Amino acid sequence: MKSIHRIAAITVAGSALLVSSCTPGGRSPSGFLTNYKQLNAGYGTTDAVSAYLKPAADLKKYDSVIIDPVTTVVATPGVSHALNEQLAANLNDALRAQLAGKLKITSAPSPTTLRLRTALTDVVEGRELGKPVTTVHTNPQATLSGNLGSAAVAGFVSNISFEGEILDSVSGERLSALIDHRLGVKREASASTSWAAVRSATNQGAARLWKRFTMARAE
């Protein structure tokens, strides 16, 4: 495994948007985010991260957050439901752990409530292996343990990308967004890579997401 921890960068810096197909700028390669061109041009760079933060946004007024169910958008044929659920559960757990004690997690929109949308995807520009399958995971469960077990699973995990945004829960306005396109060697895994390592990496990604947002909030 080379830098499996970077699968963690599958984490959000957040955002807010009106989720409509007519939003200016078009959709991200996976279709999860709209107004894709609003993000800065990070694709193909060393870090391969594209991000957006609304200028002069009043982030301090928010005291709660709605966490949307984690979404996966997978174009690699033959990826099992259990594997899909495993990754979704890892991210879901990591996001909630990072937010605990910092913002109240709620289900009701309000003027002081954020909305957090996140997705894991293997669909990026120039890499479409099949018809993307989008799954919304309302209660994902991590049931896999031990090692990844095969080169096919390791290859899939190594190529996971992240898309996320934080919105104002009432207006739907995008406050922040982040897409991490990093692929290949930067997240390279092998059949002997453990699921615990993947989970740990996801936790680090959630930490990175929250750190970026709170730093902007403190300014």
C-alpha cells in the first residue's frame, strides 16, 4: 500500500447549492455536484483538488448541520454491494465523529443550519468504465474486515474520488465545496491492505474536511 491514507482526502470541505440540472457551470464528471466550474481548476495538478469557498460568507452563524445520506457513484463493473456499503459507512461514521460536539446534528432546516452532501465516486474526466450506478446509503454498515483480499478490490479502492459540499439548509446556497480527484499511486493499495487502514484513512479525510471549514469559519 502506498499512501492509502490519502483515500482519506475523500472528505469534504463543504458547500451549498441548489441541486438542479440547470445550475450554471454543468455537473461534475460523476453528476453529483452541479455548478462544477465554480470550483477552482485543481484537476490534473499535483494535489488534484478543486475547491470553492464563498467569499465573505458568514459561517459563524451556523450552529447545526444536516448530514445527507452518503452517496456512491460507481462505474467500475462488478463492485459488490458490501464493498460499496463499507466505504459509505466509513465516510458516514467519520463525518459524524468529526462534527460531534462542534455542531448539533439535526434533520430540520433552519437559518442557522448547514447541509452537508458527500459522495465517493470512481467516475472522473476521461475515465468512464461503464454506466455509473448511483446509490444513496441511508444506513450503511461496514461488514468487511481483514485485508482487501484481491487486486481488483485494491484497484477500485485506489481510484476512489471524493466530492462534497456544504450548503445553507434554507436557501440551498453553496458555501463551500471540494472535489479530490487524486488517483493511482497516491492512494495505491494491494490485496494485503487492511480495511482498518482504509477506515483510518477515511477518518483522516473527515478531519481534513472539518479543519478546512473551521479555519474559514474562524476568520
